[in-house]
Amino acid sequence: MIARAAVRLVLCAVMVLVLSGCLFETPKHLKPLSEESKALLAAKGLKDGAPMYVRVFKQESALEVWLGRPDGTYTLFKTYEVCRWSGKLGPKLVEGDKQAPEGFYIVTPAQMNPNSSYYLSFNIGYPNAYDKAHGRTGMHLMVHGGCSSAGCYAMTDDSVAEIFALARDAFVAGQQEFPVHAFPFRMTSANMAAHAGSQWYDFWQNLKQGYDYFQTYRRPPVVGVENMRYVFFPSRDMVPEEFTVTAASASGTDAELDPAAPRLIQGW
């Protein structure tokens, strides 16, 4: 009788531990969205698993997550504070310059890192085809937790966990990749005028074309590179054939390609 009572006591203790989350705790990269976030989705007429689009603004230290609707347009879900970004306004040029990138990037499931040293993270895909055409170098440029940056966009752990969950659920629902567009600032006419004397003004004018497209249509453009400048298309089926031919013929050594050759911005 004593033995049976002891077994029952152990089993009860194990159940208490399991129910309290002490055992078999859900890994951080698999934790569901909070009830508060689900309520915000519902209030905005959005669904968990909707296609995701991210915009980052250095000067404002802001990261926006936009989610897609059935009609193809996107609605702002939430704006998160970027704890830290390193460097100054302007693009990343070389490995070790501690600059956070600016430009148009693509994130695929392969770029999501559930085992990050900075809680959770995803690689934004720097250097992209534009960066490579300009001879820019660097690696491991992330959006991550930990609130500390040496070239990345650092968030709080809670913020990156929510962003990670939204991306994960979008991939599970069928989105194959999501765009990350990183800007020096909100590219209004007033902000552009305020930075008219910058050495990067021409580069930022090119970025503004992509920014303005989304502002007008509320759909992220398909982004390519031609003659070492970003170019923008309304949809995949409107991309000229030479862009897909270049991508298909690339052997994985982008440095061997003509810097002026047309190609699409792609993830891993």
C-alpha cells in the first residue's frame, strides 16, 4: 500500500510539473502567438499565417510588420521599436564596417535561425544581387533579439519572438519567402530634402522608387537589379524574361556575372 501511494505521489508530482511547463516546455521558436496578438489580428481583419512583409527605418528605429489580405494588399499589423542598429545612415559596404544594411532583401525558411545566440533571428540575405554588383561584402546580417547590434537590427526578445512566429506561421501557410526592405528613414519628400547633400542621395532616390511603389499600391514590388540599379515590377508574371534567364544560368558564383546583368533579388 505504501509503495502504491508513493507511485501515485510521484505521478501526481510529474503531472504538476508538466502542467506548470517545467517539463516539455515548448521551444521558443515554436511558441504560438499570444492571445493579445491574436486579438489584434482579429481587430484588423487579419489572419495568423497571412503573407508577411517587413520594412525597417533606421532613423526612426522602427520595424514594421505588414500582413497580406486575400486581395493581395497589405495592412500594417504592428510597428516594433528597433533597440539598436549600428553604424550611421547609408548602406553597408564591407565586412567589419559595423553598418546595418539598406536595400531590398528576401528571407526564405532557410534563413530563419531558431538556435540563435541572440534568442531568435533571421538573416536578411545581405549581400544581395545589388550589393554584389557593387562589390560590397559582409555576412551574418540579421534581425535578432538581445538588444545589441554590430551591423544588425537588434530587437527585444519579446519583439523578435512575435516577428519570428508571424514569419513561421506564414511559411507554414504557404508563403515561400518574405521581403525585408531596409531604409535610412521614412522616404518622404521632406526627409529626402533634408538629406539632399548626402553622398548617398542618388542611392536613396533609387530606394525611394520601391518605397513609393508600396506607399501607392500597398503591395510589395518584385525587385530586381539592372545596370547596377534597383528596378521594380508589379508581379512575378510581369518580370522580363532576361531577369529569369540570368537567374537560371547563374552557377552560384554571382561575382562571375556581369555587374550590369539583370537579375532578381533572391533569398537563399
